[in-house]
Amino acid sequence: MLIAGLMFPALFVLILLGLPIAFSLVIVAVGAGLGAFGPVAFNQLYGSFYSASTNFILSAIPMFILMGALLERSGIAERLFRVMNLWLSRLPGGLALATIAMGAIFAAAAGVVGAVEVMIGMMAIPAMQRARYGNPLIAGTICAGGSLGTMIPPSVIAVMYASLAQMSVGKLLAGMMLPGLLMVGLFLAYIFIHGLLYPARPEPGEEAEASVGLGEKLWLTATVMLPVVLLIVAVLGSILAGVASPTEAAAVGAAGALALCILNGRFSVEMLRSSLAITVRISAMILLIVAAGTMFMGAFAANGGARLIRDVIDGAGLGTTGMIVFFLAVVFILGFVLDWTANVLICVPLFTPFIRSAGVDPVWFATLVIIVIQTGYLTPPMASSIFYLKSIAPPGMTYGQMCRGVLPFIVLQVVTLALVASFPALSTWLPERIVGF
């Protein structure tokens, strides 16, 4: 068990030295594998790598990424943001409300957190600054809206989690729906109340969008928003109803996104090439980490890692509730060092056997883990969301303003976590009633 206990410190050292996560995982796995298997270690590690590389469920990830990339590069995102602004601009905090709504819709369409945040930020920051919103509110709204790609199905994180935990992707997506909507509702309520207390005073001419007639609003909604919503319903509905596997549904989503590009007159060979390029790049990064992480966890288990965790839990006298809190705390702390891919990959295979043996509902626990991952995504000082925003933010928006802006949304995510933890039916009721499993 000594080697298992040294694996995580060695991994963190390599990551902090600047080595890519996938290579860090492989190096530690090879070293620990040699300690457990000797000369045949490479045969054992290759088996882990091969099983991860041939996992059918994971093939849904490139299709979901391609779906989001096509929608992002086709101009649909800009038009959708305008539609949201037309309907919500008269409300207190209208632009911020439109940004959160846009984040929720594109989270369901793309499922990739960083891409959604950057896309929304590039559209929303200039509009919100012209409307004289404060920089903290702008930063917090964009980070929170972009982070919804974690919780709103279909989520790449959920697909990966379900694959690693050997559970139904459809059940997990269904279990995330009500908590995801609850989180969006809390975000919108906070922004609305903030807008009532601190109304924005837009520059002259910024109210022009609100003067658009009802007929034009309905036409734009029908031609811009409705097709995207129908695409999302088709993808998610086919998974939940059991009509299609996640991979098949993701392929339908990518084909539908391509059709929308063509119908909107935005299709070009260059647009398709750039969409495929970003899909290959992101998919390769995620799937390489998955394969490397599978090797890492195989070596960890072979060196007595499961027994080490059990000894820690028994030695601390943790019951079932204490064990769940401990696991969630580990996920949150790892979020400061690792990205969500490596976090899920390390924690899920490690914790799942203990959760099952304790009789804990796997969908409920998975929902809690994903909420914690999203909270870590927003939490300074190592918040990935702030780093994404910093890459596109104007010079006048400081890191301190970004940190202050995300704090209320972190609190709302913790409230969501507490509600789901206190009322498990929020994540277990819907999966039990959807036909198709």
C-alpha cells in the first residue's frame, strides 16, 4: 500500500511542475505498475489503455463537441443571444438574465464548459458594458452561465461519469435535469433581485432592442430559438426515452447542427474545417486523459489502493454520511489542481465501489459530485472559469472584480448542493418515472 499512498503526491508534483495531466498520469502509472507487476507491467497497462480507447459510450463525446462547435461558428449563437435580449431586456438585469438563459440553452447544445463561456463572454461583455452593468456582475454572470455546461444535460461530464461508473447515461442525465433547472432558477432570481436593487442606466440608444414589435419577436423566436430547442429536445429526448444510445443521439445532434448551419446560410468549407479541427483537439485531450487515467487507477488498485481508502475511512470512524462528505471534499479539493476530466477520472472509479457497498443511490451521489465539480470550477483562486474569462476580458476588468462577481453564484451552487443532499428525490424522482431504461 506504500506505493499506492505515494501515487497521488507524485502525480501532483508532476502537474505542478508543468507536465501535461495525461503524461503525468502515464508516468506515475508506469512507475507504480512496475512495482506491482514487474516486467509484465506494460502488458497490464496496455490492457487498461485499450479498454478505455474502445469504450463505445465515450465515442459520444466527439459528436457532442462537434455539435457545439458547429452551432458556435455558424452565427446561430449571436442571433440566439439577440432573441433572448429582445424578450428579457425590459426586466431588471435584463441583459444578465439573457446571458444566463443563453448559457443554459447553449450548455444543453454544446455540453463543453470552456467553449460556452468564451462564446457567451465575447457577445455579452460589450453589450453589458454599454448598458453600464458593473464589472463584478458581468464577470459573475458570464462565469456562472458558462459553467452550466456541467449541470445541464446532455453534459460531456455526465457521459464520462456514467461510463466510468458503469451506470446508465440516460438515468444520470435525467437525474441532473431538476437540479440543473433549480440552479438556473436560483441564478435568474438573484440577478432579477440585484437588478431591482441596483438598476442599470444604459447609454442612449441601448434601449432600441426593447422597441421591436411583438410580431418580429415571435418571428425571430420561431426561426432562431425554436430550431435550437427542438434539436436539444431531439437529442436529449431520444436518450431518455431509450430510442437511441448516447452515441447515436450525439451523432443526430451533430447532423442537426450541420443542417441548421446550412439553413441559416452560414455553411462554408472553412467553417466546417475549423469545427472539425476544434473537435479533434478537444476530443483528443479528453480521451487521452481518460485512457491515461484508466492506467493510473489500474495501477493504484493493483498496489492496494482500495484497501488504503477503506483503512482511512474505517480509521476515521466515518459512517455513510461522513464517507459521502469526505468524498465530496476530496472532489472539491482536487478541483483546485486538476481539470474536470482528470478529477472525474480519478475520483469516480475510486469512490464507486464504496458508494455501492454502502447502498447509496448512484444517481444521487453522481449529481452531488457534478455539482461540486461545477462549484470548484467557479471557486477562486484556481477557478478555471475566471481563467477562461480573463483570456477575453477587456483590460478594465480586473481579477479581483471577477472573484467578487462569482461569489454570489458560488453560494447559490452550495444552496443547490444542500437542497439536493437534503431532498434526494430532486435527482432520483425523474429517472424512476421516465420510460426507456
